[in-house]
Amino acid sequence: MMVGSILWNCWAALIGFSIYFFMTFQSFKTPTTILFNSFIIAFVVFLIAFLVRFIIGFVFFSPQSEEFNLSEGELVVNNEQTKEQQASQMNNNIEENAEEVAKVVQSMMLEDIK
């Protein structure tokens, strides 16, 4: 599991590009060399950001042995039960909404007949 999105990688690449570019801007290197090296730095920082995001996600979201004593079978059963409960609640809501819509349509039709 990674923290953040690929947008974070883009921001990291932009920051890496900017830092390198402004550090070498006043040097005696040619502008094309400065830009080429800045893009290489940006690409490397973009790739390193994946590794950093993965490590942060691994450190912050790794389960603690004391907190998660459930076996995999219990987790699957609990997950299936919650999915079934959510599905039944959604079906009940849909049925209630359908009944309400039917009543409204029926009352509108009765008003049109009068």
C-alpha cells in the first residue's frame, strides 16, 4: 500500500528539477546541459518518490501483532458478513425509494385526471 498518489511524484520531480536547475543556473555549463541534467534529476526523483511512498505506507500501515489477532479465515468471514449487510441495506433503501416514487407518480396521475 502506497501513501498519496502519482501527483506527489510529479511534485517531487518538479521540486528536484527546480532545485538542480537553480543551483546550476549561474554555472559555466551550457543551457542545454543544464536543462538535460535537470530533466534527468527530475526523472530520478520521480522514481525515488515511488520508493519513498511505499516505505511510508509500509511503516504507517503495517499491522501490529497485538491489534490484529484474527486469522485470515475470520477476516474473510467478517468481510463477507459486512458486504451482505451493506447489500441488504442498499436493497431496503432502493425498495423504499421505489415505493415513494410510485406513490408520487400515482398522486400526480390522479391530479391530472381531475
